[in-house]
Amino acid sequence: MGSKSEVEGKPPHEEIEALQETIRHHEYQYYVLDRPEITDSEYDVLIRRLQKLENDHPELVTLDSPTRRVGGKAREGFVKAAHSSPMLSLDNALDERELREFDRRVREGLKDSPLTYVTELKMDGLSLATRYRNGIFAQALTRGDGLTGEDVTENARTIRSLPLSARNQIREFEVRGETVMNRRAFEALNARREEQALSRFANPRNAAAGSLRVLEPSITASRRLDFYAYMLLVDGRPPFASHWETLDWLERHGFKVNLRRQRCESIDQVIEFCREWEAKREELPYEIDGVVVKVDSIAAQEKLGYTAKAPRWAIAFKYAARQAVTKVEGIEVQVGRTGALTPVAHLTPVAVSGVMVARATLHNEDEIERLGLKIGDLVIVERSGDVIPRIVRVQEQGSYRKPFQMPKECPVCGGKVVREDGEAASRCINTNCPARLKESLLHFASRSVMNIDGMGEAIVDQLVDLGMVHSVADIYELQVEKLLEMDRLGPKSASNLKRNIDKSRLNRLPRVIQALGIRFVGERTSVLLAEHFGSLDKIAKATEEELQQADEIGPRIAQSIALFFKEGRNRELVERLRAAQVSFEYQTRKKPAGPLQGLTFVLTGTLSGLSREEAKARIEAAGGKVSAAVSKKTNFVVAGAEAGSKLDKALSLNISVIDEEKLLEMLK
Ligand code: IVH
């Protein structure tokens, strides 16, 4: 659907309508159902086409056009507006006993008539009330004090999972729900902020709140928020007989509704649901802080009514805060890939919602100062969106307190440590520091960068400590034989590792750029650079001014890139990666020529499932080459039964030898 030929040749208003429909469909697939049907760049093509048409025909832009999600002009401040009915909060139940107590009150209030509950996950974000007029998104208000909220309409419009149109028979309706940032978006946002030397958000809820309540909608647009609907009001009340029907209606009309919901016939079932998700909460892509339990029947809800603050027909079962109190026993300093020294607190191990925590990051000296933390203090540790727990505050000063001091010398290599003006981090300036090399290797090999499976910490430590690798580029020269010198690495793992290293040369340019470890250049910046310049050489040659021509590259990033390529050692690294045939060109074609692009194979012996011709044809179809003789340029020798001298030659040249099964796997 939505192919260009389908819409071409139509009058503009028809093409705009068709494009809007197509884009809406894909936004729904991607953001609501999490089942994309097209790639991001295909989506971009559609949006750009629509933007162009709308620019040419501004009179045809509709209120609910997907192009309006990009975020309009900044404002001076937020306007306050009254809620159609108060946005109440919920009473809490902190344990099973309190849940049973709630159940007892409800049954008493309903005089023991039949009762069903609906349980939903309690998403940890901020509530939002959205209004639709004639099926078109018209307004969004934050909760505020419950009676009046702030008008964040333009910001909410940028939330892709919030439908801009939800056509139906109802003239005016209100949908309330929770705005959240999922863990991945949160991690990515914090990583990006760190690259830009900005402070991190403490948890996804703060990040969501900070993103929704900014004056510039384009910032909200860049923040990847999600909206989960949980309430529908028409003329101030739910229009259906049950809450369950409301949730179904919302789902049918394009809203994202949490799939983890259940109808429960007894409080025991409710408790079971609560326990089940408490155990599984870490597996969810977003944070939850409990379960909301609601009486399903709207008539029953109305009968039960409200206290001054909260409905009597619902309760929030709150999970225990993921915090604990423990002692800081010491502060260790770790050296990162850029030489940055990160203080890490060593804690008396403590369980935080079922996970033992013994370390917490302290980020930098300023953070320690902000916390007023000294070694020996009792602190509150928290596990939130971050992988590494953090210290929230000092709970009680220790009786023996030792202040922390950033070392003047690198704890790994003894090199000089400096902290530049305006920088939060202190850095080891020795570019040969083994700690930096290890971190660089781990970064290079990590899944989202060059994706070299099997090159984890234990291997990297040995590669550096045994002197097998002095620069990242050295990994492409490692032979299986050499790898076998390492502890706990058998022949099979060694050849797998070699194969994975070899394969990594086929990574696309953005990953290669990211792999270089240039300061401020993360995943997104790498893609933007690759798209703008098309090759690594062009990026390396570009001046700061030229670099700034690329999207989102400011003076700070441009300077960092230019500095990187001025440095002799870095230029040498680039040359050695080129020699290792790492890809430096950006292939924008949708389908790269195949999984074996750039690899040369030699076939030897008799294969069992494939004839020689078939094997050759399939390798070539997958972008690989087949040559007759083994040479240094051969990447893989495929050995069948009774393989002869080619196999010997391959072994003597240290070329990876694979069997037919492996070949078939690689062809997938
Ligand atoms: S219903 C009157 N359902 O939790 C009923 N709330 O203290 C209003 N929340 O402010 C809330 N997930 O922001 C409801 N599935 C859910 C929810 C949910 C999260 C939040 C909401 C509310 C707070 C309750």
C-alpha cells in the first residue's frame, strides 16, 4: 500500500488524502501495534512527499495531518484550562491485606451484587486528558492540580501513538491516559544528553514530564513519548456499561491501550495479577509502579461514588519503591573509552526489589558534591530506568566519613589526569592507556556498534593484557591460532570469534563511524553523518564548517569530529581499518547486495546437500564471490568430504574453514 505509483497522477487533494491515510496506517502499525510494515526511510519518503504537497498547497493542510506532528513554534508559557471533570488520583493499597480491605468495602457498598474487577498495569508516567471534536484531536491538558491543567496541545500532538483523528459517531469526547517514555527511548535520550555534556534524567517519568512540559514542541517531537489510554468520557461520564468495553472501544479507535489487562472475578485473581506483574515488571519495555484495580460495571462505579480525593471504585496497588538504604564502603574510579574517570560507589550489598545491588554510579565529581556524599555515609540507592543503580541522596552521615578525591593520576596507567574548564569529567590524557583501549574494544565490538559476538569483557581483558592487541584495528589481524593462546577459549569458540570479527567488516557506514569512538558522535549522529557525506573519507576531510552543514551537527560536535581526524593516531586507525576492508562507503540502496557482500569463498571437497554449481550460484546471489584458488584474499574455505590440498592451504594461511551447514546458515 501507499506506493508512489498508486498516488501519482491524482489531483493534489486526492493525493494528500491518500498519503495521509497511508501514513496514518503506518503510524498506527508502528507506534500503537508495534508491528511496522515499512522501514523508517520508507516512512520518511512518504512524510516528505506529503510535506512537499502541503507546502505547495497550504490550503489543503488539515488539522489532523500527520505532518503536524513535527512540532510547531515555541511559546512563552502554558495557558491553563479547566478540566471537564476533576482528574482524581487513586487511593493506594500497599499490601495484600489492604487490597482485601478494599474488596470488602466495595462488596459492602454494592450489597453483595455480582462483581467483576478490571486490573491494568499502573504505568509510571504522567496523566494527560485529551479532547476530540468531530473525531479530530483538539486539546490536551496535563493533570495540574486536578481541576485545571496546562494546555500542552501542540506538544501532545507530536506523540505518535496518540491518534490525531479517531472518527466515530460521538461529536465530542475526552480520552484520559498516561504519557510515558519507554526504557529504550529513555536510555537513548540520556546517552545523547551525555554526549552533549547535558545532565541526565533520573528516571523515565521525569524524562517524560520534562519532555511534555517544554515550551518548544519540536523538542517533545524528538523525545519519543507514548500515550496509553485508560479512560473515555462523553459529557463527563463513561458512555458504556463497563470499563472493559471502554478499553475495547479505545483500542478499536486507534488508541494504544495496555495489552496487559484482565477481568477478575475475585480479589484472589486480582492479587494473582498483581504478583505476576511484580515478578515480571523488569521484562516490560516501560516502567510500572503498580496495578490499578477498577470495578468493571459503570453502574456499580456510580453507586460507589467518590470520596473527596479519589473514587471508591478503584485502587492503586503500589509496588514497593525500588529503593533501599545501604552504606557506601568506598569509591572506585573507572576509566572509560574517552579517558573519562567515573567514580563508582561500592556499597554494602543490599536487595532492591529482589536484585542485589553492590555498586552505583556517581557520574562525576560534581555529582558527589551535589549529594554531599562521603565514604562511610548511609545512602538511598534506587533502581529505575537505568541499568546501573544510582544514589538518590545521603540518608545519614557515617560516623567515620572520608571525603572522596579525584586522583591526579590515572588509576590504570598512572598517566596525568586533567579536568578541563567547563567539563564535568576528569580525563586520563594518555591515549595508550590500557583501560581506554579495553573500553574502546568493548565499544567497537558491542551489539549496537560492530556487533562482534563473543568479544566480551573476558576476551578483551586478555587481548590487551597478553599484548595481542595494541590498537582496535589489530583485531582484524588476529588468527585463530593466536586466539587459542587465551584462557578458556577452545578451538570452536576461537574460530567463531574469528568469523564474527571477519563478518563485522561488512557493517554499514553509520556503525563504522560510531565504532571510531569520536566524542559526541553516537548512533544518531553517525547516521546523519553517513547520510550527509556518504563516505568516511568525506567526513574525515570535511572542515568544521562543512560538518555543520549536516543535520543536527552543531559547532561542538563538528569541532570534536575535526579534532579526531587531525590526530595522527586516529588517521592511522582509519587507514588500518581501510586495509582490513571495513566498509567506508554508505550504501543507501534499500537492499544491500546480500549477507555475503564483499566476501570471497573457495569451495573444496564434496558437499552433501548442494552441488558445486548450486553453492556457487547461491553465494553469488547473496553478494559473495567464489574463486578457484585459495589466497590471502580468501575469506572462507567451504570444505566438504574428502577436501584436498585447498584445505591444507587454507589452514596454512589461517583462513576460516567452514562446513556446508555453516554456509547455509550464512546464506540466510
Ligand atoms: S485510572 C479516577 N488507570 O496513576 C481514576 N490511572 O493515582 C484515575 N495511572 O493519576 C486513574 N496507569 O496518572 C488509571 N491504568 C491506569 C493508570 C493510571 C497509571 C496513573 C494516573 C493517575 C495515577 C493514580
